[in-house]
Amino acid sequence: MGLGIAKGSTHAEQAWQYISYMTSQPVQNNYATLSLPIWKSSYQDPAVLKNQESLIAAADKSLNVMLSRPETADYSRLSNTLQQQLQQVLVGSAKPDIALQAVDKSAARLR
């Protein structure tokens, strides 16, 4: 779940305390059943692993190869363009180099 504090919040400090509490490792571990922990060290916690060993093992392995989304002011538009171009490549309607050029051109407009 995304947690944030509204710019005009009159209780920003209390909101930050709540976010800090909700994202703390002990609280997150309590909610890790059939979901993925946000703390890397939780992937070795026996209580978190219980009854979901294969899910946690697969996710733990993938954490080492994951990359962050690109930082851009308009990620949703860039993501949409990328998805459309990749789909065109997958269905054989576009060549990969042409599709990536279209994505790059779109990204340049967003900078």
C-alpha cells in the first residue's frame, strides 16, 4: 500500500509517526502472510517463511536482480508508451529497435 502525507496536512508529524510505525519491520512481518515483506532481512525470518516458503524463496532470489523504475515526472505516460511498443514487438507488428526508438523519443519529450 502506498502511504504518504498530503502537502497541506495539519497533522504531518503524526502522519509520519503512523507511516514509520506501519512500515516498521515488526509490523510488516505481521502482515507478511501470503504477501511479500518490505524488509530484506525478513526473508530469512522463520515466522515470515512459515507456510509460504516457496513464495518467499522465489521473491528473495528475484530481489537481487530487480531494478527500480526509471525516475521521471510522468512515469505513467512513459510506462504506457513502453507497454504499447513492447506489445507491438511481441505480436510482430514492430521491430525491437524501432519500438525502442519510439520509447526513447517519448521519454525525451517528458524530460
